[in-house]
Amino acid sequence: MARRMFSIVEPYGQYRMVADDHGAVSTGERVSFTVDWTVFREYLETPRLFVLLGGDRAAGVAVLPKRGAQDRGDIDRLRAILDRNLKRL
């Protein structure tokens, strides 16, 4: 599923994502979009990624690479936002 999703979004180029307690706004070279946390039900964390899994209203996956964070504090802040809004697996 992740490979299929990447093949869909890859042509749109690099993205910048900003998250808060309402959701995430992604701004890219060719497209921008906003996602409310209610689109996702749960997430899991790997050493390199946060993987968001779709909820009742959407069957999808979002992958947030940690390499995009400017520092460790950014990763901790994103984890806290995800913990407040999604179930951690």
C-alpha cells in the first residue's frame, strides 16, 4: 500500500508538513492539502517514520519521515500531537 501511495504522490515533488491539534497541512511544489486528524484512527512509529493509518472515513496510509524534522524537538512535538489525537499502536 505504501509503494502504491508513493507512486501516486511522487510526481508532485517535495512537501513541507505542518501539524497542530486540528490536523496537518502539506504544501508541495505542485499541490497543497489539509488533513484533519479524524481521517486517521491510529499510528505507529518506527525508527525513521511515523505511519498514520486510516480510520472509519478513509482507508489510507500517510507516511511522515522523521528525516524532515529540523531537530529532535520537532519529532517529540509531532509525537505529542499524534498521541493527543490518535491511538498509538
